[in-house]
Amino acid sequence: MEFAGLLDNPSSGLSYFFVTVECTRYHEDSKVHVYMLQNGDDAWRKHLTLASDLLLYPRKSPKGVLVHNKFYLPTDNEIVVLDLVSSSLSTIQLPQGVGFSPIGTTMLSRADDASGVYLIHIKDLQLSIWLHNGDNWLLVDTICLCEISDNLLDDEPTDDILINHVGDYNEFLFLELGRCALYLDVKRRTLRKVYEMTAEEQQLGDIYPLMMSWLPNFPALMDSPARNAA
């Protein structure tokens, strides 16, 4: 299992972290290796190594997330929290009735609070959004997709609707429905189709949205007519 994350530290600048989990053949122990690339470095260096039995069954899906100084790593039935400051591991139990699935029904997302993480779960067109802040899970939102679909779901079987990508701070989601990608704006409660696979495409694959300011402001080209006229 491998995860990567970006940490913005005001004192030292940007730091990139790369986490690998190494399990023994007979699942008796596991080792967590954390590598760091700081702003200005030209090579990765090992930040820490921990031995523990908490990550004997790590999952590749859903992906772990880095929230401030903590990595949240999914396992079979709980979330393991790796604290980069204290170099310690702890666990968080999942909300009642929620579990991780390899097919994309549960995802983690960064929260804007240093001690929080979102968990998004979909079942029977019902999207549930949980926030873990402190010691408890809080159900912060539920969305019935059929109520906001504007007839978008009428022509497709909805048994296999999955979560492909969750934006930071739980602002938006990309969903998979058959051969289509859907965009869900959580705040505005809008759902729309943004892509449909061609006949040649076998699978949708992971979605990595490009985030940018809007409207973009591009500098003038050196040899542009407007610059030369000025």
C-alpha cells in the first residue's frame, strides 16, 4: 500500500510525504515507512519508520488522505491514523453500518480542520457524509441523488453507481454511472453528466480534476500584437 500527500508548513514551506506499508508474509507484523521531500531538497529522505500490527491488512482503495500532520489510512474495518508529529499510530472505528468496499462506495476526504476527516458513503442512491472531529463521527449531510438528478438517472441502472473522486473539504464529488461520469456539487445540490465513454474505451479510470482560479489571468506573450503595439 502506498500513499502520497502534500503538507504546507508556514515555517518550512511545502513538504511532500510518501508512505509505504510493508507487511510480513504471514501477517504477524507490518512496517510503515514515511519519506519526505522538502522544498529545496533534491532527493527523498526517510522521515520515520514504525513497526505495528495495526496495518496488517491495508487497503489500496479507498486511498488514504493527509490532513495537516496526520495520514488517515483505511484498513479492513477501521481507519489507522499516522501522526507525523508524534510519530504514533492510533485507530478510528467506522460509523455504524458503514464499511470499506473495493468497488468505490466509500471514500475519505480532507477536512479544513486540523483534527478532522470526512467519510463519504453511498448506498441505494443515498449519499451520507460523515465528519470525524475529536472522538466521534457526526453525520453532517445526506443527499438523495434521485431527488436532484433532474431525470438524469432514469435511463441508467443505478445499482452500480460509485464514487470515483472526492474533492477536498467535501465540496464536490465525481460519480460513475455505467459509462458516464457525473459531477455532484454538494453545496448547490446539483448533479450533471460531464463525460460519457466512447465505444473504444474499456473503463473510466481514476478522475484527477485540475483546480484553478476562475476567471484565469494569463500574462501577455512576449511577441503578441497587443504587447508590440504598446
